[in-house]
Amino acid sequence: MGYIFRIIEHTINGSSELPPFDEWGNMFVDGIKYLVATAIYLIVPNILTLVLFKGMIASIYAGDSQINLLLVSVVGLIFALPFDLVYIMALGNMVHEDRFEAAFDFSKIFGLIGKMGWSKYILYILIFAIIGFILGIISNLGTFMRISFGLGWAVGILISLLVQVYLVMYQGRYIGLIYRKGNLMAKDDEEVENNFGVKENKDSRTA
């Protein structure tokens, strides 16, 4: 997890190359921060998932209709969605400022999302989730091939490992690009406001 932290950092800084895999001590600390922030953001969605799962089991035993199960699932997704949306920008903010607390600086996080535009941001997150879901399925392809076609453990593990490594690089790169876009747009707006303020001061002095 520490390496994905570094990929996000390099991407935010404008680098298109993979960062070096060194400074293991720093990467370990960064990985802990990444995991803790992720765990905190996933507390509510995980609780909702557990509650929904229990509700579905109870509905099945009670003989309720499939419509009830669908409604429960939709409600759970609606409550979990805000946490998932904020989570991506929060990780980018934590990496950029190199502070764990920055993952919960909601005023700045929502400000960056607002500069980008919520509709565009949500679209980026959906693309991120879909591609990640596909890669997650592919990462299990090794196990499927081993079971279905009798391939050895080595082949299955190799396929899963390669896809998992690519998944980490993809996630870090995508999160970094999303945050970089929002951050650059916010900086551009600040420069415009500052220039406008300077111009107003000059006009007031000459008047």
C-alpha cells in the first residue's frame, strides 16, 4: 500500500513515470496511513453491507418478495455512495499534503470536487469503479483457469499477481490524476481572483 501512496504523489506532481521502489521505511508508514484512512471511510459502508446482508437473509427465510430485497439494496447503495465519492479525493488530498488529517479536511475536499464539477467527478468515479471491478475479476482468472483447465498453482498465482500489481498502479495513477485535475482548477481560480483583486486595488489608487 505504501507504493500506491507514492504513485499518487508522483502523478499529482505531474510525473508520468513510476516512482522508484525504495525507502521502504517511509513506504511502510505511508501504507499504514493509507490503510487506516481507507478503513475509516469504509466503516459505514461495511456496516451497511452487513446490515443489508442480514436483512436479505431474513427476507429470504420470511418469504418476502424480490422487490423488497431490491429496495433494501438500493437504499444501502444510496447511503454508501457519499462515502465512496469523497474517499477518492480524500486520499489524493492526504497524499498531496502529506498529512493523515488531510484525508478528513472536508471543506477543501468538497471545494476541489466543486471546482471540478460534481457531475464530471461522479463520472470519473464510475469509470474508476468499473475498470477496477473488471480488473478485480481478471485477477481471479488464474484461480478459475486452474480449477477449470487443470493448470498448475504457479500459473494461477502468476496471473493473479500480475493483475494485482497492475491494479495497484492503475488505482494510484487514476486517483492522482483526479486530484491533480481538481487541484489545478482550484489554483487557476485562485490566480484569477488574486489578479482581479490586484487590478481593483490599482484602479482604486489611480481614481
